Amino acid sequence: MIGLIVGGFILLIFVLWFFSTWNRLVRLEENANKSWADIDVLLKQRYDMIPNLVNIVKGYAEHEREIFEQFAQARQTAAGCLAQGDVKGVGAAEGILSGMLPRINMVAEQYPELKADTSFVNLQNQLVALENQLADRREFYNSSATNFNAAIQMIPTNIVAGMKGCTRRELFVVEGVQRENVQISF
């Protein structure tokens, strides 16, 4: 009788551990999902804002067509990766876009009347604010993904994670961002 009680108690502890571990993994996974959704919203907003900025600059600098075509292609690639949920692809596309934004600003420097255009200045300020929000959200997502990745690899939690079908999350790393001055020559 005592063996049955002890066995029942051990089984109860195991069941409680299993459910609490499952629920913890669900919470970590949903936290990572939410943080990616936050990035998704900001990136979509940014991708919608970029063509407006490009169009304003394009009106002043018609002969810079190559930059604008590259920018449009990079934006399209980034939006496509975002729609597919391809974290690594978004990171690569963001690297290209981030490297091109200074080029647009350099073009703006060449045209004083563009720098004085309130629409351009407002869009530029909004884009800077959005970039700061994206950096914060990217940090939060990477933290959430790292916590989830660590949890699904730890013993004995990895057993429950395997039963639940958990897979590693890619970190959102912006690839190929150049940290040097952009040179534009005419």
C-alpha cells in the first residue's frame, strides 16, 4: 500500500513537472512570436514609408535613377522575405537597405532645396525614429529567441520540447551593414 502511495506521489510530481514545463515552453514560444510580430509591424511600416522618401528625393535628383532602382529592388526583396517569415532573409535584406539609406541621405546633401523640403525632413525624422524602434524590437526578439532556444536544449526540458515539436529560432541579425562612410561621386 505504501509503495502504491509513493508511486502515485512520484507520478503526480512527474505529471506536474511535465505540464509546467510544457506551459513554460508555450510561454517562451509565444513571447518569441509576439516579439517577431512587433518587428513585422515596424518593418511593414518602414517599407511603406521608404518609397515616399525615395519619391521625394527622386523629384529633386532625377539623374540618380540607379540608386532608386536598387533601393526599390532591396525593399521588394525585404518585403518578400518578411511575408514568408524568413528571419535570416529579412536580416540580409535589411543589411542591404541599411547600407543604402546613407546613400539617399548623401544625395539629399547635394540638393539644399531638398534638405529644406518639410515633407522630406518629416519623413527622414520618422524613419530615424522607426530605425530606433526597430533596433529595440530586434534586441527584444533576439533575447526572446535566445531564451526559447536555450530552454529547448536543456535537459530534461528537451524531452518535452521534442514531444511538443519545438525547433530553434533564427536570430534576427542584420547582415552586411557597412559601418564606413558612403562615397558617392557624380
